[in-house]
Amino acid sequence: MARAGGYVPLREYAVIGDGRTAALVARDGSVDWLGLPDMDSPAVFGAVLDADRGGRFSLEPAVAYRSDRRYLPGTNVLETTFVTSQGTARVTDALTLHDEVALAPMRELQRRVDGVSGAVPMRWSVRPRFGYGTRTTRLLRRAGVPMATTGSDALAICAWGAGEPQCGVDAISGSFLVTAGGSALIAMPFAHQEPLVLPARAECDARRERTCAAWRHWADDRIYTGRWSQAVMRSLLILKLLVFAPSGAVAAAVTTSLPEHVGGERNWDYRFSWVRDSAFTLAAFLQLGCPTEAHAYFWWLMHASQLTHPRLQVLYRLDGRAATTEKDLPWEGYRGSSPVRIGNAAAGQLQLDTYGELMQTAWLYARATGRLDADIGRRLAELADLVCATWREPDSGIWEVRSAPRHFTQSKMMCWVALDRAAHLAERRLIPDRHLARWQSTRREIATFIETRCVSPSRNCYARAAGSEDLDAAVLLGHLYGYDGDVQRMRATITALGQELRHGPFVDRYSGEDGLSGAEGAFLTCSFWLAESLARTGQLAQAAALMDDLVHLANDVGLYSEEIDPATGDFLGNLPQGLSHLAVISAACAINGAYKEAGG
């Protein structure tokens, strides 16, 4: 596969992970992204963001080839088949799990090569760049094994049947011939502030088998019957891969700064957990039989939000910390898209919708378990009080605009949802009810504001913001979360969005300015929200038809990015995008449920 300027289309990436970190693997066999030791750590391979300075682990035939790939069924283990004129070889890539239930300190990337037919010459090269390439890397041999080290970080290249590894100035490389029935293995253990363990091949083989078995065992216990089952189950496996196992947090994506428009400035770090995603996340876990993940995620969210209570931060680090300072790296960016950012300044924005999403999450959890911890209940009541005091303020909205704050309609709707869910929880005696009357009266005030000031007079639909004629697909969330507005007005909104923001299966986020230059692609999540909203308003045939189109927009291994360029089909933005996969699950479950209710 030819690389243009050293880069491949984002659609050509697959992802592997182990519950703590994740890697992007291109169709040509190059690992172009890997943060170590954790998902939000500095990248040791970052070629997806700088082809020259980012570092990579390449593995491919030394002759012309074509490649096909898949995930091994029920797993996040990737299999790539290289077909050449001289034969066929198969590469299996995994970030291995040391135990099905326990986490070991060591991280390990395994790349096994099997000869399928003929004799295929293979070549490989490991170019590590610690700390986003800012730290000096030493290449050396210990006990005959090539290693790369810097400070308290080290990785080794353990190769069996893959040729004699050569240590060059900035890379460890090798070449070999794999024949039918033969195999080779390259294992890359990594250590951070701990001894680096050099495994034996038998240990690696056993660990890879346990990894496949662990993924399959987890997938077999999940519950989903209905249309689009393959897309739903792959989305659930991706969601599981985005879980940061030590804390239970769910990352929005495994990457940073992949552009929303090639050559533009809309490049953000998504290796954090957004409160925005919380209700969809918990609902997906609960609907599809993942109680362990649901409990872990809910308690992580309660812990993280406690650190900034009563104010909610827009996003939190995977370990629950609040600090997410944003700065730029001296990298060129994917295909020249700069800046390359680490950290995210949106954490300091006021986004009032987060209070509704967190309260919806608590309501879902309480409905599933029948209880809430007394301290959690007290804090939720205090959040409701804060909503009463702050809902009139302008904010930056769910889309984290960098323009001046506004009275965004979706933010007001989610403030309504926050107080509505608080009232329901108080009526069930799950949170203190001493301010229930105030919550109820403020809920009515918010509804009046929305219905009188957040409506487009020309369309009689909900506008993007108070006094605006612009549209915003995010208002669909108010409908999906149960905002009790005018039914005909919401139907008119769905129609207007379909007419003005939809282009085939693609839906733009909003119309109007946002304080940033340049364009962006169609935001995939909005398309799924529209499909779900069509189903919830009885337009089942239209919902199913849109869903059919959207399922086919995934790449060949079922991944979705954040956005797609409608003109070319190219992926844009960070990937895999957790919110896109959550929207797949939510829309599929809603449409299937609507068909069942209709007797279909």
C-alpha cells in the first residue's frame, strides 16, 4: 500500500488494546500510534502525526503485496493477510492480556507471522521515539536482546524466527523468509519504572492464546439480538477496548490531534473521559449485559466529579484527575495538519449540558440497581441546586466552541433533564428532597425559556441558541433524554435537520460560526442520533434505512472515526471514536425496540 507523504488514509487503521493502552495498526502492517505505559501517556510510536519524527513499528513483505484483514471473531486481536506473487503470509497483532481478570505491570505487543503458502520475504523495523520524540533514545543489547531505553522506560525486541535483529543508529530491524507452515514471532515487552522482563517464546504463545480466549469469553457473555448485530457487537468490543481498566474510565478515543479537516486547526486530544458521553456509556453497558463495566464506570465518574464538586468539569483524565493542560508538540501533524495538541483546554469551559448527562447517568444507574449511596445522593442534590443557580448563564455548549458563550438550546434542555431526573430521584427517596419544590419550579422556568426564546420563528423548530436561526443536531439529545417539549416542534426540528444539515447519510453538527477557522466533516454521531430520533417519532422505515446506510460507513474492520468527509468517504478526527460507537449501539437498540413495540 502506497503512502502519500508517509501517511495512509485514516480509514486504513485498525486498533488493538489491552485495557490500559491501545495501538493503531495500518493496513500495511505499520504500528503508527502507541502510548506507553497507558493510553494517555506520551507516544512511543507516533508516525500517524509525524511520519518522519513520530516513530513506528513496521512489518510487511519485502515484495509487492495486497492485504486483507479482520479481527479474530469475538476479539480485539487483529489478523492481516498479505498476498504476494511468491506466497501468502498472515500477521496476528495483539496487545496481550496477562490474565483474564488481573492486570500485570508489564505491557507487551506481540506480532506473529505465519506462512500460509509459498515463501514470503518479510522485513521489519522498530523506531521508538519516547516522550513524543522529545527524549533521547538509547539502543543497546542486554543478554543478546536489543533494547531501547530512556530514563525509567525501556522496551525490548524479542524475535524468534524473524531473522537476526540489527541495532542501527535509530532503529532495530530485521528480515526473514516465512514459508508455508512456518512461523515467526516478534514480541515487544515494555516497562515503566520497573524491571523489564524478557519472556520465553512459549510464554508469549500461551499469553496470546489466553488473550484471544479472554476476549471471546467476554464477548460470548454479552446480550444483543436484533438487526445490525455485527455492527453492535464490534462497537461494544471497541467500547470495551476504550475502558481504562485500572480505573473504569472510558476514553473518548485512543488518539490526539487527528484533524477534523486535513490541513486545518481543529485538532484535539481525545484521550480523556467526557461527562458528555456518560449516559450513553452507562446505557450501553446496562442494555448489553455488562454490569461489571457499568458499576466500575459509574463509580469512577462519581470519584472524578467529587474532585471538582459541586462544579462539573467537562472532561477528566483516565485516572480521575482534573488537570488537562493543553500544549502543542513540535510535530507536523497528520498530512500537515497542525497544531498537534496534548491536553485539552475545553476542560475549563462551562458546559451546562454536563449536569444533565451526569444526572441522567445516575438515574439510569439507580433504576438498574434500585439504590444510590447516601453520599452520592447528597452530592446529586447539590448538583441540582447548582443547576438552579446557573442555568441562566451562557455557556460553550456540547460542541466546545471557542467563540463567545451563548444560550445554547441543548444546554438548556439538559439543565431541564438534570432537574427532572433529580425530582424523580427525590420522589423515590434516593436523594434528599428538601429542595424538590425549587427543582420543579426551575424546571418549568427552563421549559418556558426554551419554548419562547430557543425557537426558530420561520420553521417553528428548536434553534441552535436563543435568538438564533441556526440549527444544531445536538438538540436531538433533548428528545432522546426525554425533554418534555412541544411534540410537533420536535418533529419539525427533525425535519429541518434532515433538510438543512443532512447530506445523504451524513449530518453536520450545526450551522453558524464557532470561533474556529476552516471546515470540518460530517459528525457521525449526529447521523445516528437522527436515526434514533426518527424511530422514536414513529418513522421506523426512514430510521432503518438511514441505519442501513450508516452501518456501511464503517471501515473494513468495523471502526468509526469522529467524522467523515461526505465528498470522499475519508475518515476525519480521532479514532476509534467512542461516541460514534456508542451512538451505533443506542440507535440500533432503539430502532429494534421500536419495531418490537410496533409488533414488527
